[in-house]
Amino acid sequence: MAGYTSAHSERNSEYRVEKSRVEATLTLSNGTSVHGYFFIAGNSRTHAGPEGVSDVLNETGFFPFDAQRADGSRTVLCNRDHIVFVALADTAEPRRDSGYDVATEWAVAMLMSNGTRLHGAVRVFRPHGRDRLSDFMRASETFRYLESDRATYLINIHHLVELTEETPVP
């Protein structure tokens, strides 16, 4: 009908959620890396403010990822369990947590299941006395931030082989 939009129109669907794209590189358990984009909602379902890549990764099952390849981009469904770590282009994402500035910071080295050793800092969002690295490892999230000079990572703790404290270099 003239003047009416289709109820089946994708643009006008009540089920459509506007998303933005966040650039990242996935390092997978099969040894490959995939560069592309996560689809992120403007509002999180689990906390105040915008959704982050960590929110997407800490759900279950598969997630859509806009993989950039030599022959163009393609949206693929990725299995979270097979991601070793993600390097985020948006290094500010962890700082959006309201407790970021008061969390205890630890300089660490992480040996991942693929043999990669990453260095950086983690933050433990727990009360004083319960803010040790062991408390960091007992948190419920599968994907956790590691901030380094080179990148901000989301580490899959199921692929974390060894975590060691490092002495920060002044």
C-alpha cells in the first residue's frame, strides 16, 4: 500500500537492534587470526551504558563477526570456546567500567595455549584483601582484559596456561 512501510521491512522491524562495529583481531585455537568487526549494541542488557566486546564474548554459544578477508568481508558465526584471545582496536573499552580507577592493578605475564606469551596489566575489581591475582582467576567471566603498551586484549581464561606476576618496570 502506498504510504505504508512493510511489516516485514528489515529497516522497520521491531526486532531490529541498531549496532555499531568495533574493530578487533581474533586469535583462534587452530592457529589462525581473523581481523574484522564485532557488532555492538548502544545499550547493554546486563549493565548501564553501552555494550562492550567483553559483554558479547561473555555470553554463551556463537556470535556474529564481520571477518575481513582478501576477497571481501563476510559475516561469520564464531564459537567463543575456540578464541584464545582478542586484540581490541578500542583500547579505552576497559576504562568504561565504573570501578576501573579504584581496582587493584597487577603487572602480569600470561602464557596462552597457543604458545603466545602476553605481558601487561590486569585489574581486580574486589574489596581490599580479596584483590589478589588468585581472586582475578576466580571471577566468573570467561573473557578478561589484559592491557599492554601494544594492545588491549580480551583473554579467554580457558586458554590461559600460566599466569605470573611481574615486577613493573618504572
